Amino acid sequence: MPEEVNTMGILHHIFESNKACYIPQYIGDQMNMLRLHSMDDFNSLPKTKWNIKQPAEGDDREDALATGGLDLIIIPGLGFSKRGDRLGRGKGYYDNYQRRCMETQSGKPYTIALAYKEQICDEVPVSEFDVTIDDVLIGSDGDSG
């Protein structure tokens, strides 16, 4: 089973539907969501040392928080509870980003986690810094992006 649900199908659908798409860029301890224009744009992005495609540092792209914010964020994780608690990788990128959204736009974007059934737990460890996910969508390991 892969660690995370494949989202390539979602990405294709976003561009086919002419929707705006923003992807994370991690620099130091901060994450920004930067505009992605097409699948070709995505395919041209460099990979980080964690094998994640993201805009390079200094890549001049539209920042979601500078242009009105986001309506929806698909949030990754290692484990989830059905009530929306999330076990991430411990850096707090998505929790901090959601707090920044609440400070700079009219509210928290709707958040969805995509999970395999094996990632669903009765409880996951949380702290006062963790932000709850609005919905956890559960698939199976046979799903292909």
C-alpha cells in the first residue's frame, strides 16, 4: 500500500475543468500554496529530497493567500480518525497554513483528507496545535489516482 492516496486524477480533473490549482511549496519551516497552471507545469517542477514535486525557491508564482485564499485544501497524512484528527509528519506545515488562512481570509478553507481504510484509527495523537480536518474520504488500496 502506498503511503498516500494518488491524487494525479484529481489534478487532471482540476485542469480539465479550468479550476485554479495551488500546490504546496515548503521552505524551511513554512509552507505556501503557489499557483500551478497546467499538467505540463506540474511535470516540469523539480523534486525535493523527499521526492515531492514543488515550485523551486525563487519561482515567481501567485501565492494563494496574497490573492484571496483557498476554498478547499486536500491534506495528506499518515493516519486519521473518523472525526477528523490527523497524524502528519510532525512539522505542522498544514496546521500552521490553516491558521494563516484563518488570519488572512474570511475563514478556514474546507479541508479533506484522502485515506486508505488502513490509515483510519479510532484515535491518533493530537495536540492543541493540530487543526481538525472537515472530512476524511476513505478509499481502498486498489484505487488508482
